[in-house]
Amino acid sequence: MLEVRPVQTESDVSPIATGLRCRCPRCGEGALFAGFLTVVDRCRVCGLELARNDSGDGPAVFLIFILGFLVVPPALWLGMRTDWPLWLHAIIWSAVILGLTLGMLRPAKATVLALQYRYRRADFDAPEGAKEDER
Ligand SMILES: [Zn+2]
């Protein structure tokens, strides 16, 4: 059976803790974002090169599953217990989903990036242009 083990890193920084705090996956101190979802090119504390990271659609896909699990049951329960018109449900649940998505997207992206750093470290250490050569 294939055993998957994390690559040893310089620190024992938890990918989940650093992701939820939106910090650098290596040192856990430097800010990860320069804008709302724009990742900094390089960590200001430890110098980790972050410009070549690629979390892709991973954070959005995780949020679709997590928010679906969190929002759909209360929406169904409230829909069965009240006589609210559909337009009111549409407004309320759209606002809830939009707020939760905007609030959770940064930590989700930071967590995915931290997990990539832990388990796919070669992507961060690859020389410039190496990822493009693989395609
Ligand atoms: Zn750092």
C-alpha cells in the first residue's frame, strides 16, 4: 500500500492554522495576500517564493461543498416551517451565501496553498519556467 507522507519542512507550522490566518505556509508569519485574493510574490518574513503557486479552482470547489452542506439544510428546514414567499427566500439565502463565500474565500485559498506547500513542495522549489515545461 502506498503511504503518503508530508515532505519535511523547516518549521512545524500547521497548514490549517496558517491558512485560516492567511499567513505564509513556511514561516506562518508573513502576510499571504496583497489584495483580496492576490497572493504576494514573495513572503516578506522568510522570502518564500509564492508567485508561481497555483491553487486553481480548489478553494472555490471546497467552498461549494462546505457551503452547500452548511446552508442547504437550514434553507430547507426554514422553507418547510414558514410560509415565506420564494422571493424572500431567494434574497435571504443569496445574501447568506454571498457573505459566507466572500468571508471564507481568502482562508480557503490560503489553506489550499498551505496544503500544496506541505504536500507538493516541488511546485514551490521548481526553477523559473519549470512548470510551463511540463505541459
Ligand atoms: Zn514566510
